[in-house]
Amino acid sequence: MAPAPVRARYTNSESVFKPDIFKGKVLFCTGGGSGICKEMTYAVMKHGANATIVGRKLDRITQAAEELSKGTGNTCIPAQADVRRPDELKEAVKKTIEKFGRIDFVICGAAGNFLAPLSGLSENAFRTVIEIDTLGTFNTFKATIPYVRQSHGSYIHVSATLHYRGLPYQAHVSSAKAGVDALSRVIAVEEGPWGVRSNVIAPGPIAATEGMSRLSVSGTGRSLESLIPLGRQGAVQDIANATVFLFSDAASLITGEALVVDGGLQHLSSSSFPYPEAVLNPESVRKMFKGKL
Ligand code: COA
């Protein structure tokens, strides 16, 4: 008898990696006040690092920093900055160096998004997202690289998969994330000789995040899970696990890559076969195709 289909489970990175692999290291994370980037910060801190989280809203990052410190036993400080403003980022880096003395890891996670067709995008709307995502990543790189070279550290850029093909209502973000991916590859090549690595994490749909609640719409007739080969949406912990791996020595020869964390969603082409029924129950498909198979 064939085994029953299973849904992928996520594994807590703490049960896979040693708890102290990042002891003495320092993380600088933009967008760390909430959602995916907060969980990425938590995971890195849980393995021994201290951190600075950067965001526009002081009350949000202050509360998040307290929670992260309390939850991990290490130190997290907030630094208010808009990634579109290089001077504010430089101040955030200064604050980090004064407090911790070094920067080993950088997560470029600050991002902006909304749903809008090209016809509904003003020049300013398009520019705003490019400035937050792409220029913000560039600014973060410029502000941190002197210290990351000293530590032979590593960058992770939070990107997406939506620009791999053409997704309606996402021209601004698709353009911005394509720029982020390109920037990461060039950082890998230019900074590799200094011992610096740069990689992208491209999350698929991640449940219970601001992005999913604001950007997904129901009523398409199919559940999202049914299109994901591994059968479930991502959890923020899935992205955190990928982060721990990419920052760890286990990834010491990996640079310039994009690690897609989406349960295989990007690889499923649309077809006339119902999915996943066609895989789980080929007999039903044979009946549907009335002897053509
Ligand atoms: N459709 C079309 N245009 C939109 C829009 C939408 N849903 N939302 C914002 N814009 C436009 C604004 O109208 C403005 O253009 P205009 O001056 O021509 O009118 C431009 O984008 C800038 O918007 P504004 O809100 O002034 O910029 P901001 O810098 O304060 O904030 C965002 C920009 C992207 C951060 C803001 O839209 C936002 O708060 N988004 C939600 C938070 C978020 O994106 N989180 C990440 C989830 S993945």
C-alpha cells in the first residue's frame, strides 16, 4: 500500500544547529521590528549573537528589542532610521559599534508593498518602493561594509519570488526585488576577495505575516496550499532556519545565491491536470481524461 501524503513540517533551527554558533557575533537588521525579519533576528540571537534592529517607528522597534532580548538572553538595541536616508543609517551603525564594537551579519529586510496595477501606480508610488527596497539595500550595504569587511561577515537580503515571472499588481515590487537580487550578486563578486558573503532569501507565501494579510486575496477558487508541492504555506521559522544556515559556517562557500523557501511553489507550472490530485490519485485523472492517458 502506498504511504499517505504528508505535509512538510518545519524544524526548529535550535534542534539542528549548536546553540552557541553565533556567540560574540553582532547582527544589524533593517526591518527587524516585526514579522519575518524579527523572527530572523530572534533565531540569530538564540544562537548567541547580539543585535541592532532598525526601523522607522521607534515605539515598535523599542518594544521588539525588549522582547528579543528577553526571549533570547542576549542583547538587542533599537535604532531608528529610514533606509532611504543614508545619514540615519550611518547613525544606526555608529550606535551599533558604540554598543557592541563590531558587525558580523547584516539582514537587509526593510521593504514596502501594496497591491496596485500599473495603471494605478503614480511615478511617486513606483519610486517609493524602489527607494525603500533597492536603494535601501544599497544604503544599508554602504553604511555597514567597512565593519563587515573587518569581521569577514555576511549579508542576507530578503527578496521574493514574485519577479521570477510576471505577477499583476506587483510591477513596483518586482522591479525593486530584481534590483536587490542583482545587487546581492555584485556584492558577492566585489566583496568575496575581502572574505564577505552575500546571499538572498526569497520567501514564498509566509502565513500570519503583514505581507500575506495585506497582499493576499481569497476567492480564487483554490487554496494556496493545494498549489504548494510540500503542502503548506511557510512559517516565519522557515525563513529563520534558512537565515541561521546561511550565516553559519555550514554555508561558508555559498555566496551570490538566492535560497528560495516556498515549498516548491515556484516550480509548479500551470497545467490541465488538477494538482495535487494528479499525483496522489492518477486513477481519477485517467477517468477524467477518458482513455486519453
Ligand atoms: N496603490 C497605489 N499607490 C499607492 C498605494 C496603493 N495601495 N499605497 C501608496 N501608494 C502611493 C501613494 O499614493 C504615494 O504616491 P502619490 O504621492 O503619487 O500619491 C506613494 O505611493 C508613496 O506613498 P506614501 O504612503 O506617501 O509613502 P510612505 O513612504 O509613507 O510609505 C509604504 C510607503 C510602501 C511603506 C506604505 O505604502 C506602507 O505603509 N505600506 C504598508 C507597509 C508595508 O509595505 N509593509 C511591508 C509588507 S510586505
